[in-house]
Amino acid sequence: MSDTQEGKTPEGEDLPHPEVRRSKMGVSLIWLVPIIAALVGISLLVNHYISAGPQVTVTFLTGEGIETGKTQVKYKNVVIGKVTAMRLSKDRTHVRVVVDLEKNASEFATKGTRYWVVRPRIGAGGVSGFDTLLSGAFIGADTGTSDEDQSDFTGLETPPAVTHGAPGRRFQLHTADLGSLDIGSPVYFRRIQVGRIVSYELDKDGKGVSLQLFIDGPNDRFVTKDSRFWNASGVDVSLGADGLKLNTQSLATVVAGGVAFQDSLGPHDETPAPEMSEYTLFADQATALAPPDGQPRYIRMRFEHSLRGLNVDAPVELLGVKVGKVVSVNLDYDPASKTFPVVVGALVYPQRLGKAHDKLAEVLGGDKETLFPRIMKGLVEKGVRAQARSGNLLTGQLYIAMDFDPKAPKVAFDPNAKPLQIPTIAGDFDHLQEQLSSIVDKVQKIPFDSIGQNLDGSLKELKGTLHSVNTDLLPEAKKTLQGVNRTVGTANDALSENSPLQQNIGNTLEELQRTVRSVRAFTDYLGRHPEALLRGRGADAPPPAVAPTTPKQGKEGQP
């Protein structure tokens, strides 16, 4: 058994020994696969690192429409990157989007670059991003002008109105309030859109709004130092002697608002204004193109009656010309009379008087600072008084009118007072109320009670008189009328055609005719023979007139 264990067969023959062949190489070929894979991976990593662009992080309020690995970043509709990650900020108020830019888009990782999400929007500039309904939202980008690197950005919630490199210039406008204007609102020149509003912000003191607008080239050359800008939003309605007028720049300004500009009337400088020149945004075209108002002057007026309907910004007119506006309406107390007068403050612009102001300046001369008080002194001495008048009977709005009143009593006027105190008179409605009150007082003094008693007594007497007439006079009057009827009947019978009276009258008339003929013949004969008065009638005397015979008619008128 031991021999068998030593490698021999039971018959005693030796067993064959295995031959072990050793490879010349120390590593198996199977390891080539992972090595090659590692080399390919390393090459891909190196290639990605070499070809990869910068990575930036953009912060948005929400992640609406953004998907990791799908949402692209585009500039002028060319893909320059892709969203690779998206997470909430630490305070969970924003969304931080990680974007890998391409190698050739490294300029989008510099200071001043802007990012925004392009999605369907309806705004003042119209409808935008409509194509994203099918393709999905993407992130738009716009480069800045700086070379300083930056990797963290705050995304815009709305697309910028103007992208970098667009030809044109920016200008600054100042106004009291924004109104219906918004980013993207159009800017018009001669009713043609030449630009848009790109931004706005409150002034540092909070008393106004500053707007920045962009005028596209080459139309930006039409903005000069003498250009006037006004708010063209909505519809301007004016009612004058020539009828009702409606004016608007376009349908877009009615819906979304807009701005228009034009050079001032008269001679002006046509040199293009430099970029970021500042202008005032007026409320309407008439105010914008009006001559310069000059320095305003503050005046004060004291009214002893109610001024319901007089509001701030109500016009102040001098002889029908608007020279200012009301800036305050306050209630005061007079301890002497124990009344509550109304004190009205107003700003007036003397230069709005035009040529009248210039001629008064030449006539009065002297210091320009005291010119307006001296002008008002002369006007007050001539009878100019301030009066609250009705500007609209439907709304009851009032305005201040300074006009001549020949019946106004003389008052003392101090041109050195600050502010100037303009004397006032009662308004038209106050006069009307006084007249109505006087009429009412007179009507109240009429003794209606005694008049009513007297009228009642007179009516009773009239009633008694009418009763007497009905009981006493009417029967007698009836008898009298019956007698009159009988008399009239008798007269009719007497005047009928066959009555004896008519026949007698006819015979009498015939006798009168014969008598007249005889007298006429006798006078003719005497004219020819006057001696007949002495000698008597001759042989040639005319025969006496003979009455013609007429047939007699019967009672029924038959011959």
C-alpha cells in the first residue's frame, strides 16, 4: 500500500508525472479589458474636462418649467449650455439652478450676464415665448460688458426689454407716478413705435418715479435736447368750441399704456441728445408742448363760504387763461367772528400770461422778484377778485377764477406779504342762494292766513249772490226773455213780404218817386222860364207826373 502511495501501480509499474508549462508573461490577457476601459474613461474625462465650459449657478424664485438634464440654455436661439442640477436654497425661498456652459460660451460666466426663463407670456409688448408651448421652456441668456468672471447669478423673472449690443440709446424720464406704464410699454414718435420702456424704479426720496427707455437706432437721433415726452396712455378726450375730439397714439396705448415724444414748438436745437439724458414726463401732449411756465408763485385766498367741490389740482384762471392750480384747501377758524373760513393755496405761473406779462414787465420795470406782487397790486386796485365758480354742473366741480368785478369794494393789498393774499368775493351760486333766500323771506312775509280768511269770506258772499240770482233773478229773466221772443215774433210778422206794412212802405216809396220827378221837372221848367213865377204856367209846361200802374199781388204772391 505504501508503494501505491509512492506513485506505483499494483503491478509495480511507475505512473506518468504531469508536465506543468509556465507562461512567459506574468499578467493574464483578461486584465486588458478593464485596463482598456479605464484608459477610455480617463480619456473621456480628460476630453470632457478640456472641452467643458464653466459652470454657473442661477437663482430663480421658482423652478417652473425647468427640468434637470433637459432644459437648455440659449442665446439667440443657439444652445450654449444645459441644466445639470436644481435644488432649493438654504432658506427655501429660492431655487438654485446649476448650468454647465459650453467651452465657447465662457463669456456668459462674466459679470453683467443676465439669465431668465423663456415661457409663454402676455405683456405690454405683446405675446412672447409662444413656441415654447411645443418645445418646452428654456433659459435665455444675454452677455454683459465686463470681463470679470462670475459664477453666481440672480435670474430675471421677466425677459429684458433690450439685449446687449442692440443699436440705440437709453434715456431717463422723471414723473410723479407710474400710471399704466410698464416694462415693455411702447415709445412713439409721430405715431410710429421707435422704442420701449426697459425699467423703472422709485426715486430715493420716494416722491416720484424714474423710468428708463430705450430708443432703437437710427431713430434715436430724433431725441434732442428740446424734446418733450408725455404719457400717451388711454384716450384723450376734449370738448371745445369745435366739438368733441378723441386722440390716441394706438390701440396698444389704450390697453397697455405708452409714451410719446416730440420736439418743442418754435425754434429748437436739433442736435441729438447724449445717452442717459434726463427729461420730465408730462401728463399729456398739451402740457408737454406748452411754453415754459417759469418760476411759480404761491398765493393764498380766504373764502367765507363753503367750497364743496373744490379739489387739489383744480385750475386757477385769470381772465379765462389758466395760470395755475390749487395745491391746498384747508379749514381755518376766526375767533373774532367765530366762523370757519376756507383758506385756499395755489401756485400760479405769471409767464403763462404770455405777451401781457412781457409788456407789464416793460411798463413796471424794477426787480423781477417783485414784479408779480406789483402786477397783482395793480389788478386788485382795478377790481380783480378771486371767486369760486362751477366748472361742471353735473359733477359740481369748482375752480378759482380771478376776474374784474366793477362792484367790488376797495380793499387794502400788501404786495410785500408772504404769501400774497388775494381778496375774494362770493361765488355765483352764493349770490343765487342769497337771492333765493331773499325771495323766500319775502314770500314768508305774505299774510297767507288773512288772505285765506278774506278769500273764504268773499267766496261765501259770492255763493249767496249766486243763490239769490238762481231764486229771484232767473225767473224774472225767463219772463223777460219770453216777452222779447214775442216782440221779435211780432216784428218778423210785420216785416214779412206780404205784410200790410211792407205794402204801405212800397206805396209810400212810389209816391216819393213821383214827387221827386215832379219837383225835378218843375225846377227844370223854372230854369228855362223864370218869368213863370210872375206870369204863371205856360202852354209848354210839362204835364204832371203820372204814377205807373203795377199789378196787385195776392196773399200767396200770385198775379
